[in-house]
Amino acid sequence: MLLLLMLVAQLDAGVTCPGVTATDLEAWRAEVMDIVDWQRAAYAEHVLAEHHVTCPAFVSAVTPTRIVALDGAVQVSWEPVDGPLCFEAVTVTAGGVTSTVKVDGSPCVSFDDRGAPHITLEDFDFDGRPDVRIWTTLSMAQSRRLDVVLLQRAQRRFEYSPMLSRLDDAQPDAKTKTIESREVLGNAPSKRVRWVWRKGVLVRVKK
């Protein structure tokens, strides 16, 4: 479903650093842009430190913004924090309508089998509108993958779903209109549990 990935990391002509000429800035930019994208922010800080300069605007300008287009209809982007694949808010554009959504913590996007950021469209609330799922990296502490889910509401606006984003490996089942997730209690083997929507709230299905 991932059709397009663009890395936007061009130095804005309006970026200036105190006491630094435009020629030096351009030379530093060219040096930093030779570095793999997820290391650019740290390398930019290193270049500035070598010249005893502090310039957050320069670091921001050379750090890539991720833009992912899904099915040509939905576009997802974020401003990197703590690395280019981590974020605190996501911007989603669908049908010309843009929503900026803040999420819990600062999760990091995982990669799909093609090495691209893993973001998919799925219908988690079974309303016929595609929702955005951002597949995240595993938690080192618990080996749980708590993906970020943004539900599409009326007028093509998106909102963060804390309920869905707290489920481990959530899988929607359109046939039964339930959501299955993984549950691990202590040292016991994991098991699959089911959830159903009731008046906008996820309720666990009793066996």
C-alpha cells in the first residue's frame, strides 16, 4: 500500500546562523547531506560544534521530514524527534483536508520488508473509511508492539485512538466486526483476545 516515500531535506534560503556566511552554510549543508538521513541531525550538531556555532535552524533544515503517500489518497508526514523515524505528532492529509494529531510519547516507525516506513490503511472501526496505522518498533522493555492508530472521522479528519494504540498487535476482522489482539500475562504463553466496539468504546469479548 505504500506507494511513495519522499525525504525532504533542503536548506531553506531564509536560514541564517549568527556570524556564519551563506557560503559556509552551503558548504556545511553539502557535507551533512552526504550522511545517511537518520544520522544527519547528530552530524550537523558535530559540524556546528567544530566551528563553535550554535544554530538550531541549521539542524532543523538538514533533518529530513518524512512524507508517506498511501494509495494516492492519504498522505502522512511527521517532524522527527529523537531520530528521523520518531515523532510526537502526525500530520494526515486526505481529500484536501489536513489533520495534525498529537500521540502519546514519542514512538518510532518500523520498516516494512522493502525497507520503507511501515504505514498502512485499515478500517479499525468498520465504518468504511480507511484509518491510518503506523507500525512501530518493538518496546525493548516488554517486546510489545503498540502501533499508533489514527481513526478517520467525518469530513476526512483524523484523530488519535489511545484505546487501539494500547493493544498489542491489533488485527481488525471486518467479517465479525471485532478486533483481535495479543495478550501476555507474566510468564504465561501469549493468547489472542477479541474486542468489539460498543458506543464508541472498545470492550473485551467474553468467551
